[in-house]
Amino acid sequence: MHEIRVNRKAADRVASGHPWIFTSDVTGRDGAQPGAAVKVADPNGRPLGTAHYSSASQIALRMLSPHVEEIGRDFYLRRLRAAEDHRRKVVSDSDAYRVVHAEADLLPALVVDRYADYLVVQTLNQGMDAALPDIASCLEEIFHPKAIVARNDAAVRAKEQLPLKSTVLAGEIPNSVAIRMNGLTLAADLLHGQKTGIFLDQRENYLAAQHYARGGKALDCFTSTGGFALHLAARSESVEAVDSSSNAIAAARANAHANAIANVDFREADVFEVLAGYAAARRHFSLVVLDPPAFAKSRHSLDDAARGYKEINLRALRLLEPGGILVTCSCSHHLGEPLFLQLLAEAALDARRTLRILERRTQSQDHPILLTVPETHYLKCLILEVI
């Protein structure tokens, strides 16, 4: 095992509980190969643990263990079993969930999602990509899946100089996989669907939003495959669901049909334009959901993203009367909750609405958050009432 030396700044970062070491903090590489597991040492040669080494990314090292140890199939099997044990404690009424949430499960740059009898894997750095055969072998031993898919089309792989592709590693997959979630049957496209098939991180927030749908008309913006809309339908007079993607709307309609839900009207349109038009027409809803894609994909785009989040929440608030509920989300890691709350306060003042916070939520528990790794916390979900 090659030894990579790092400076004091990196050593302190590791001591603080964060697993990333940046290339600017590496002082000696000792001939380490791309994707290799390496020993990491501080400026005095004291071992910090074992990490995966990347020759391309700005994140040169991702710590795997605080000990110097062999990283092989036995290591991955232990970590994968521990991750699944956690899911057995926190996942209920669903056979689709995240098995491995990368750094939060002490397996940096690895994502594994389960869709009933099928698994989808993402290896997002050179180290995990090189370990994919061992990881797939471990997953077969633990889950005995019908198939394993590698959804390695995520753009972040380009930073690791890894190809973007989706492949079936084992078994065969159908065009769509039926999964259960909160009493609903949903279809997941494992090769072409959003993320690794469908959105799994809002599972618990779907139920929270459903709790506040107490009759009346609801509006679900950026509905994707209909997650919020279908949950709201059971407790709403009617639901309008909007998305700009024709494929998403088609999938959402199919999900509604599969669950015999008839009170949701799906519409392909630009959400900003729909909200502006409804405000001009003085339409009102008892509940509005905003679940947009990430507006801030980097720190450089944060200012523009902040304006976008404020504007869309302002438009939504104009559709709510006293007693109305706003369920608003942000999956932009770079937009922290304090700034998100500030933007909502500004939007409320501009819309002349007074808001009461009912719940401050985050991603589902199968997407765990490490206290010392803020990057593992990305989803903010606030439920507010107009008073």
C-alpha cells in the first residue's frame, strides 16, 4: 500500500471528522495509482488511516477508515451489511430505498438504491469504480437481486475522468420496475429515470405533506413522476400537478392509473409561467408543493439560485389564503437552511403573507446525515401555514 503524505490542514480536517482531502493539501504521492487504496500520513509520518486516491479530482483522497487496513471484498461486505442493517431500522412500508448514501455510510462516492428485487449502483470516484466488481459481488451475496444496474451516467464522474454510461452488471431488467411506497404502487425506470429510477429521498415528506391536505384543492409543482400529487390525492378534493418534462408527466399519469387515482390533473408546462398565470387569474389553493430541481449546482450559481427560490415561493404564496399550506423544498446543498428561511421570509413579506413554520424536515432516514460532514445534508423541506 502506497503512502500519501498530507499537510497539517488536511490532518486537522480528518481529525474534525470530515473524510475529504483536497489535492492542494497533498504533499507526496509515493507513486500511488488512480483509484488505489492508500495509507494516509500527516506531515510527521503518523498514520491517519486508509483512503481512496483520485488522480483527477480536486478531492484527491476520500477516507475509508481511520485505521491502516486492507480494502477488499471483506471490507466492503462489512460496510454494506452495516448499511442494510440501518435501513431495516428506519425504512417501513416501502420496498424501494437507498441502501448506501456514500460518505454517510462510510463508503465515500458509492450510492446503492434498492427497487424491490433490483439494485442500482453508482460509483462516483476512481476508487469505487475500480472496486465495482467486489461491490457487486457483495450485493449479490446480501440481497440475491434479480439484477444489478450501474447508473454511472452522473455528470460528477467527469471530474474523475471516468466515462458516463449505464450498464446492466448482472441479470436482466424490465423496462420498468413496480415498487411499493407508502401504500402506493409506482413504476421506476432504472436505466433512464431520474437519479437512479425515481426520487427516494422525499418518501417521508410525501406522508408529511399528505397529513396537511385536509380537503380543498392542491397544486404540486415540479411533480416529476407524481410523488407528492399521488399522496395528496387521497385527502384532497382535487390536485393539479405540473412539470415541464413530457416524459415525467407520462410516467406520473401511468402511476395515477396504476393506483386508480382519478382526481389528479397532470399538466406539462413551465411552473414559473403557471404560477404567474394563476396569480393573475386570482386562483387559490389550500395547499401548494414546490419541489424544484437544484437551482444552485455550485457556489458560483448561488446568487442566481437564491433569486429563483425567492421568486418561485413568492408566486406560490400569492395562491394561498389564510389557513393555506406551503410545502417548499430545496435540494441544493449550497443553499443552507438559514438562507432558505431568509428567502422565504422575504417572499412572505413581498406577498403580504404571515407564515407559521409547522415542520422543518430533511431527506428520508435512508439518506442519513453525518454531523461532521455537512455535504451529506442536502434536502430542505419546510411546511408552513399562512395565518
